[in-house]
Amino acid sequence: MGRQEPPPAGTQRRKIYEHQALRRALIAIVAVLTIINIALFWYRYSNPSYLLSPMAHENNTPKSPLMNPPLLASLPASALPKPHAGPSSPRLIIIGDVHGQLSALDALLKKVGFSAARDQVIFTGDMVNKGPDSGGVVDRAREIAAWGVRGNHEERVLGAWARAEEKKSQSQSQPQSHSEIEEEAEKTERGKGKHKAKDSKTEAQDYATAASLTPAQRAWLAKLPVILQVGTVSPYFGNVLVVHAGLAPGAILEKQDPWVAMNMRTLITSTPFLESAGDAAVRYTPSEGREGRPWAEVWDEMQRGKEVDEQTGAKRTPITVVYGHDAKAGLSVRRYAFGLDSGCVKGGELTALVFEATGPDSASTSTFPEEQNDEEKGAISVHEQAEAAKHGIIHRLVSVRCEAAVPDDEKGGKKDKKDKDKSKDKKDGKEKKK
């Protein structure tokens, strides 16, 4: 065999250049991928919203103008109290879940000394349903030019009406009367099981409330936003927001899920996907149940952690949320979250959170009648009041008692009755022995 001739020198140099170019390209690709991975890691570490899992819920919302509320709205700045401006300054009166309890609402407005010329009322949602006079509550809200947000009960009531109208449109027949809907619910209870029957009964009750409202009242409710941006009340409170149920911590307002904002109660946490990332890597899933941690507790912790920028040392503007919805938890006061549903419809209280200006020469001037300086406002500490007063705005809680419109707890009621019966039997037995 003859000896193989080596390739020309030019061919060898070309191959060397090609190998070098390929190697440089591979190094560049690896470097870019590394940078992307590092950026994603830091994004996950510093932005908990990336780790917010969606809340599973059934979506059977009918296509109707009633069911398309604005996500965000803003209160005019003129409605905010003016620091150190005294009694002439506007006041913010934020009221918890009314649920058709007009007499309690009127009593609360009287107790806070409401003035239509000065004060701005905001409702945290669930103005309607369950109670005896949903229409009266809506009329009172319109009369005093109140603002508010959509609660899950406004959503249910308007949804029941929209579904009935949709059914009417599809069948080209008259809408079902209240008695017809109740009859249909009873048939469902007999034939399809308790769970579906309960849903049908609830739908019938929601429809009954909707039918008791005028078109103007339903239209007013339909225009309520999911989230109301109140504005900066003072540096102590920062930006104040009103929402019915809650907000997903870490997610920007424009990305909040309306259904979550109207229904959530807790956040369920899962195991961190990276142990080195600590708490910031915990995945949060909003829940309408009781499992997990209260969302407001997580929110409050996150706001406290953001009070000061770690890099610059500058103070950040906090966000304070005022909400309702959670009657079982009751009145809840945290530094950056106020829960105002104190169970009025079940015979509890109707509560208002009031922001008002101090006087020009005083850190604690109040426009409340003296009779309201009682223990019901003890949930806000003296220290908190003093700190807030430094900025010329103070906050107070005011409550009135309510008459129950629905049972507090049917199971509990039955248990109490059984206990009373047992006690009576024992007493009767003792008397017979005597």
C-alpha cells in the first residue's frame, strides 16, 4: 500500500478555524443559558407572585353586562381626609358586610355621625342577600353617594339573574317565577342528591334576591369594581385598597383574579422547590376554605418586610387592605390588613373602619360622639393610634349590634337543642326519683 498524502496546509488551517469557531459558539450558548437561568432564579426568589398557583374554581359565568365588572377603580383624591385639618376634613367610613340589614346600616351611620356633605362611605361588598332588605341597602348606598366593591354575594345574585335571562333568551319564553324555581329545586333535591339540591336551593335564593331589586339597583351593583384603589390616606397607612375577600400577595393589581378577590380566605403553601431560596420560594395557592394560613396574615408579613428597601435604605410605600367576607374569623385588625365582617347577618355586629383627620393643634382630635369611646374600639392599640396620629390621620372602629337574619350555625343549633333536651330529661328523672 502506498503512503497517504497529508492534506494541503490550507485545508488544515480551515478545519482548525472551523473547530475554533464551533467551540466559541458553544461557549457563547452555554454562557447565555447560564445568564438566563441565573436571571430566572433571582426573579423567582424576589417575586413571590411567580410562585402563585391559580385557584381552582368552576366557571359558569353567563355572558351578560351584569357579569363584567371593572377590575379596578380609583376613589377621587378629594374624598380623602386632609392631615391635621380637623372636623371640617372629609372622613372615610369603610363598612363591612351588610347583607340586606338596612336597620343596622342606618344605626351605624347614625353612630358615626355621618354627614353627606363631608363623609365618604365605602362598602366592602356583600351588601345584599340573606337579610330582609337588600333593595333598601342599595338605595341607601346610592342616596349617600357611596362607593363599594363587588362581593361574592353580588356576584351570585347578579349571576342568578343573568342565567335566568339567558335561559329566557334561549327558550324564547317567559322567565321562571320564584315559585317555579323553588319547585325545580325541590325536584332536584328528590332526584339528584343533596349536594346538587343545595346548589339549586341557593340559586333559587339568589334569584329571589335579584328579583326583589329594580333594574336600576341591579345596574348599580353591576358597576361596582372588584378592587377599589382608595389612595394614600397617610404615610402610615400608605396606599389603601378595598376588596371583598382578599388579594394574592405578590401579584400586581392588574393580574389579580377577580374570582379569587371575591372568594379567597386562606393561602395553602407547598414545599419550596429550592431550599436555598427560603420562604420566597414557597408556592401559594389561594383557597376559599379554612385550610392553610389566613391570606391577610401572609399579606401583613410581606408588607412589613417591604417597609424599607434593603439596597438603598429608603422607605417604601406600604399597601393596606380593607376587606370583608370572613364572618367566621370575625373582626381582624393587622398592621396592613383590616377584616371588617363581624357577622351582622348572623346576629353579630356591623362594623365600620373610619379614617379621620386630627386637629391642627392636636394629635388625637376626633369628631366621634363621646358615647362611642368604649371598649369596642380596643382592637386598635394606643401605640398604633399614636403612630398614625403623627401623620395627622387617625383610624377607629365603630360597631352596632344586629338582629340575626339567618341561623348562626344550624349544626350548632341542633347540638344545643339536643344538649338542652338531655339536660331536661336528667332534671325530669331527678324529680321523679324525689
